[in-house]
Amino acid sequence: MTKVTLYEHEDFGGEHLDLFTDDSTLANDTMHWFLWAVTATWDNNASSMIVHEGAVTVYDGKSYTGQSGTFGEGEYASLSGWEDKISSMDLWG
């Protein structure tokens, strides 16, 4: 089974989100609550990730549109130009 963990900051820091299936819009995934009660989402907020198994194609648009990049199994302390740009993800394994 493919599993991807996204992290809010580089070097696997901050909040994290585990994904086991495709996600057509990270805007639907709540990140955390700020003190002033504004909800943040994972849309354009990931700066590092671990692909535990399989691979993932990331997109800068919702519903798998726009520019894309593929990451194989491994740890990515920095997303090499994809920091804070991912809006949807296609997991495959």
C-alpha cells in the first residue's frame, strides 16, 4: 500500500498529514487551528515529505491539473521547487 506523509516545514518539521489514497484537492484537508480560529489547509502548504512505499505524482492545480512532478520512495527533507506549491496528489505503487 502506498503511503505518503506531508510535513508543513522543511526537514520534516511542523504539522504532518498521512495519505493512503489519491487526494484531488488538499484544500479539503485541515492542517490545524490558529489561535484566531482560522482554519489552514494543506493546499500549497507542504515543504517536505516521506514516500514510504510506491510513488506519488504531485500537481500544482486541483484535480490533478497544472505542472506535475513525480517522487519515488524516499525521504525528501526539501521538495526541490515544490515547497508550498502542491494542490493535489496521485499515489501509485
